[in-house]
Amino acid sequence: MYAWFFRSLPGPFWLRLLIGLVLIAGVILVLFVYVFPWVSGRVSLWTDSTIGWALL
């Protein structure tokens, strides 16, 4: 799948590599800015605990 994606990008190798890196950085940015905060606001399983730090 990744080979098909890389081959479908336009231009020479260095341009395809640059476009691929920009796309990967864009996906990571969208995940950290929008998706992860949205998920953490709706999933309280990991942030709510019944055991206090004093007991550990």
C-alpha cells in the first residue's frame, strides 16, 4: 500500500519524498491538534482513578 502511494505521487524521487514527508507531518499535526484532544475529552477511563497517589 505504501509503495502504491509513493508511486502515485508526481515528480522525481526527491519531490515525491518531500511531498510524502509533508503529508506525514500534516497527518501527525492534525492528530495532535484535533483528534487526540477530542478523544481525551470523551474518554475518562485513563484519567479518572480511584486510588490516590498517597497510597502508592
